[in-house]
Amino acid sequence: MMEIIRKTGRLGDFTFGQKRDPCISFFRKVMSMFIPDGSRPVDNANIGVTISVNPPGIKDITGNSAKAKKGGHASGVQTLWAKTDACFFREIDPETLEPIGYAEQESLHPELVGKLSAAHAKSDPITGDVYNYNLEVGRRTTYRIFRVSAATGKTDIIATITDAPGAYIHSSLITENYYILCVWAGHYAWGGAKLLWDKNLLDAIGDFDPTKKAFWYVVDRKHGKGVVAKYECDPFFCFHAVNAWEEPSPTDPNQTDIVADLSVYPNLDTLKRFYYNNIKSTSPGALNYIDDKRATCRINLRRWRLPSIAAGIPGQSREAVAEHVAESSKSCDLPVVNPRFLTQPTRYIYGTTDTGKSTFFDGLVKYDMQTGEALHWLYQGQNPGEPIFIADPQGTGEDDGVLLSVVLDGFKEKSYLLVLDAKTMKEVARASMECVVGFGFHGTYFPESSGGRPGVDI
Ligand SMILES: [Fe+2]
């Protein structure tokens, strides 16, 4: 990709953010690029938002992967695939990180013809089956929810949704028995046709409309019943859904509720915050996005309850009940929980936060949903990436483990790997580097003991 930009001065046909200037968009540097027509971005696609280890079902369609493979790796990483908010996958050599293969969701199932999807697929923590949606915009906007079986590699479409607006949805949720798609704000304008006109995601998203509700679709993922319940609430925007689980309804123990935690923004202003000109600390635009001037870009951890899943009437939507909202200073984006507790009740959420004095993240936080208290690791000029939770193999508690984060020291202009105790948020260790590690959004941890099993998509 870099070579193509150097030679042609062009960034390709489709980007996440604007492409009028190679430096204009922060998003373009760290997120995605895709081509919405029939041509395949085999060699030059910028696919690199999330990483999947040994994902089931995905097979290279170019033949390049097979030629490049030299056999398995001692780490247990057999295949490594990068994903983005589109239907494309990029295979990466686990040792050299060279791009070696390419695939599309359509190769998983012939009906997955939409070009849009979520960079974050969701794994069943027990079976390793992977869930995601494929979005086709156009005359009839269609979300196809699909499951890739870890046991067979076969893909099934488990629900089709045609009554929701096409929206930019970066992540979704699963519980023990359900997959949950929340269609929040960030609707594509002109029924999606603006994607073709502007050729980038951000400009194709229409203005925030406070009268348009967010919709939650609960899809049965065990018994083939499709959409079994639908809920709505006041609109918000979100990149990252955190975790969800099922529990008996407090008002009727015979009924089952779903509880869902998300990192949410009040509207779409945060999308503009991350344009390069607003994030560069020395640019005038940055002044609009520090301290109290960016109230509408503030994030909150928010918990919803979807009551009595089985008591719904088909076609009717009920109210999703907001139960808890964390103060902005204690909230975070790039949220994670202890992966052992995915689809189970969780009390602690970890993620990136900031001091309010920086144009970028300059802290990590642990939020306690039960007490409303937070512990911070917070230093101006120290810019951490996503924390990755590694559970203590001997631990039993939800916060038994460590957090890993690659931090840029803005003063030394060098990066280091930070290790924090997940219980106390105190530094356990750091490994300094004599270089800067570029900011990506997401990484993954894959223990050697996993063998060749699929990693967990979150
Ligand atoms: Fe993400």
C-alpha cells in the first residue's frame, strides 16, 4: 500500500476518512480502506483494524497464501487474518507480518454479498464459533447475521434484518444463547448511495438526528429462530460494545433479561475529533477538542437491560432500559473485560481514557460498575494503546491478571510495553524500546497453550 501511494500519489478508491490529502485523516492511517465495486483490493487493501488467530472458515482466494506457507508455527498460530469494517480479510504471515493472502465474506457464504461489516467479530467462548453481520446497502438495506462453525468451517446465515437503516456499526454483542445487533446512530445518507459518491465512510454518514431511535435486534443463535426480540432507546453513537450476558429478570425469575455494557458517545461529534488536523497537538483545530470544549465528544460507559426476551410480540419493539451510566472521567473507549468472563456478568471494565489536557488518549482506567469507582493510570504525554487483559492462569477473580499496553512516551518520542496489575492499576513492569511503535487500534493475545485452536474475537 505504501509503495502504491508513493508511486501514484493516490490512496485507492475507498477510504474510512477523507482522502484529499495524504495526511488529512487520522482514521485513514489506522483504520480501513475498501473498494465498493467489483474489483478486488488483493494487493493494496488497507485491512488492519482487528486481528484474528486461526479463524474458522476463512480461506485465501488468491492462491498466494498457499505458496507462502512454510508450515505451522511453534506458537500455535497457524493463520493470522486482519479485519476491517468491510467484507474483506487480509492474511498476514505470523513471522514476517508480510501480507500473503486475501479473502472475502462472500467466500464464506454466497449470500454475504454486502461490502460492509464489523471489524470486531464475536466468538462463542466455548465453541469458538464466530459471529458477525454483513450489510448490503442499496435499494433494500439488508443485514445478514452469520455464524462460522469452528468445528466444520461451515457458514450459516442465522437471521436477515431488512427493517433497519444502514449504519456504521463497528462491533456487536453475544450472550450464551443470543447474538445482539444494535443499530445506533451513524446512518449512511441516501440509503447508502452516498458511500459510492463520497467513497469514504465518514462523509457518507448523515448528520446526527436526535429523533431517530437506536434499535436492538436479539437473534437466537442456538435454535434457528432468527430475530426473537427487538428493543429501542434514545439514539447514541458507539464504536465498542463491551460485554453482554443473560440473567433472570428481577421482576419475573421465569423470564430472561439481557444486560449489555457499551462505551457510548452522545452523538457523532467524536468522529470529527479524530481527524488528523484535530488530533495533532500543535494544530489550531486541536484547541476545540481539549478540556471542556469537547463536551459532545465525551464518552460514557453505559449499561442497558433488555427485559424478558421471550415475552416480546413479533414485529413490535420494546424499550431498552438504561440502568447505569458512568461519569465521563471514569469511562473509556477501547474497552476490555477479563476474557474468561465474556458472556458472563462482569463488574470491571478497562480501557483508554485521557486527562482532558491532551488531544489523544493519555491514560488507562479500570471502572467498577458495582461501586461507580475508578482506578486510573494517567500521565500527560504518555499515550497508551488498547489495553489487552491477560488472565492469571491460577487466578479465579475477575480482576486477577495483568493489562498489556503499548505506550508512546511523548517526551522521549519512544514507545514502551507497559504491564499493569489489573487489580490495582499499578505498574508491574515496562519494556522500553528504542523506537516508536505505530498506533493501531487493536491487538490480541494468544497463549502458546492454545495450540492450533481459534483465538477469541472480541
Ligand atoms: Fe475497534
